[in-house]
Amino acid sequence: MINSPSPVMETYNRLPISFTHGEGVWLWNRDGERFLDAVSGIAVCGLGHAHPAVTRAICDQASRLLHTSNLYRIDAQQTLAEELCRLSGMENVFFANSGAEANEAAIKIARRYGNLLGIKSPAIVVMENSFHGRTLATLAATGSRKAQAGFEPLVQGFVRSPYGDVEALLKAAESRSDIVAVLVEPIQGEAGVIIPKPGYLSALREICDRFGWLLMLDEVQTGIGRTGHMFAFEAEAVTPDVVTLAKALGNGVPIGACLARGQAAHALGLGSHGSTFGGNPLACTAAATVLSTIVDQNLLEHVVSVGTHLATELKKVCADFAGFHELRSRGLMLGLEFAHDCSELPRIALKHGLLINVTSTRVIRLLPPLILTEEEADLLVQKLHKSIRILHDTRVKSSEASQKP
Ligand code: PLP
């Protein structure tokens, strides 16, 4: 049935499996087989599947009120915005439904900010290999020609700079007068968990201050505890002007948020932006429960300790493989880079009851739920080790076969 023709547009390269239910870090298929989820719905289900507090909050809210629209005050939205501002040091929030939409809001803020400064055609610096979404503006901001191909004409107003390269950014700053903002991921997720050198965000802050630009951080993947901080920017003493969030904020209930402070917080005036669903009572109640659970259960400390354990154990087993290049990690955001193509690995891992993701062809990306225990981390390592061994042996066999006369 899974392979029969589908009325769903074929935009995704899906694995041949579907799930019926989940609990914690585990997912089950209809045959009752259990899978350790080291993807979390691409960094979404930080609290794992069917988290009792989130389920209770959603059920309770759904039984009273799902949606009223932004024509009226939404109390759950006010409460969530207050908590997000308290945690992040930002001033106010625009609510959307996804990461791309949160970034669209950030891009609109930057353009309005530029316009208010008298810059007619403002430009935003974005990075090589970045990922910001699939809407037309965020696609143009994304640093992947493959993702953009066929969707031209692209939205104008972006200047590309190499990620992690402060000198290159300074050069761009000195050669143009139309730049108004930098949009950047604190760690590049889709590009393969690329972690810039310490001091990068502080250097960006300094440049933004010097040239009057907004520092806009895309924390759609890194935010809400993933790196062991509520926001990845907390690793450096930096306060951005704009922060975008989505993914883990709702633990599976779609919600996006664009947080701002200072001039950025007041760039969008009445009627200048909106969303029918953005910040509805259901999504905001789910998100508020996610935040309070992370704080009340000290999950940030847990992420640091279980993440360190996982990275240490993975390094030990990966050292066995000739093609292993390096492990990059912060908290529970891990990338294992190999010298060769690993794109077959998710299929192999599936056979061993493990869900993983491979990005940029050669990087195994692990984004397990933040509630992962040490025992579950050890199981993850065992299953991944077995899967890499199979990929490795298959590669050795096929290369031997191709060398036979
Ligand atoms: N920004 C980053 C850093 C992301 O990783 C993603 C998705 O992977 C997005 C934006 C887009 O988010 P969404 O798919 O919710 O639109």
C-alpha cells in the first residue's frame, strides 16, 4: 500500500514506512515494530512523542477553544509572548505557523527598517549553504542553488557571504551602503551541523552595531533547548535584534515566532503584516507548555550531559571506520561527517529500528528528543554502529567487485 500511486504531490523522498503512535523517543509502525527516533520529526518533538503535559494542555484547550483569529485579543498568545521575551531578552513577538513564515516576518522587518532609514532598496546579508525555508523570499535567502533551481526569478535584495568568515563580511560592509541586516543560523543545520568558531556571533554583533544593521538569528532548528541553551545565541554573550523560532516550539503543533527588540520591534506597524492562524489558542497553549516543561524539568542541563555522553560514545565507535572524518556537536544537535556518501544509511538504520537523517550527502545528522536518557543514547549508538558497519562492508564489497578483472 505504501508504494501505491499517491494523490499527494511527490515533493518528498520518503522512506517506505508510516507510524501509528509514539511515546517518548519511540515510534511504532502498524506491525508493532518499535523505532528509536533520533530525528524528532526534524528537530520538532523535543519533548518526545505523546508527552503527557503537552497532550493534556492540547486536549484541554481543544475542548474549550481552537481558534478565534487575530481580529481579537488572544490571551494564550499574550502569555506565550511574555514568556518568550522573558527567556530571550526580546521585546515583542509576531506569531506565524512555520519556520519559513517566521523568517518572512524577519525579512519584512529588515526591509521596513531599511525603508525607515531612507534606503529605497535595502539588502540583507545571508550566508553560503544557509537554509531559511521554501517560500519565495526564504528560498532566495537560502544558500543552495539546488533548492532554488527552476524557481527563478528569485526575490532580490540578498547579498551572500561565506559562513563563519568575518573578514568577507567586513569587505561587503565597506563596499555597499544598502545593507540593513544579517540573517544567519547560529549553527547551520541543513548544511551538515556546521558550528562556527567561538566568537563568531560576537563578531557579527560588533559589525552590525558598527554599521547600523540588524542582527537576525534564525534559531528555527537550534532554538528551544536543542543545543543545551534555550537559544543557541546564549553560548556567546550576544543579544540579537531579531530571533526566529518554529519547529520545537510547539512539539508538533505548527507554530512559528519572530521575536524582536529595539527598532526592529517597532518596524512593522498596524496592518503591515498578518496571519489567519498565527498564534492561535491551540498552538500558543502547546508552546507555553513546551517552554514550562523545559524550564521546570531542567532539561537544558540534561541536554548538555546526555549530549556529551552521546558524542563521546559515538566518537569511540566511529573511530573504527576508515571513512569517518569528524563529529560536530552541541547539546543534542550532532553531525557525523564521513568522507563518502551516506545517503543509504537511513534505510539501513530503519531495518535496525533506528530513525536517522543524512544531510549534505556525507553527514549523519542526529536530533534526538531532549528527553533522551543515557540508556537510550547507548542504544542509539549500538544501532547506529551496526548500521554504519553494514554500509561500510557493502562499500568494501562493491569496491572489491569493481576491481576484479
Ligand atoms: N530555518 C532553518 C534553520 C531550518 O532548519 C528550517 C527547516 O528545516 C527552516 C528555517 C524552515 O522551517 P519550516 O520548514 O518550518 O518552514
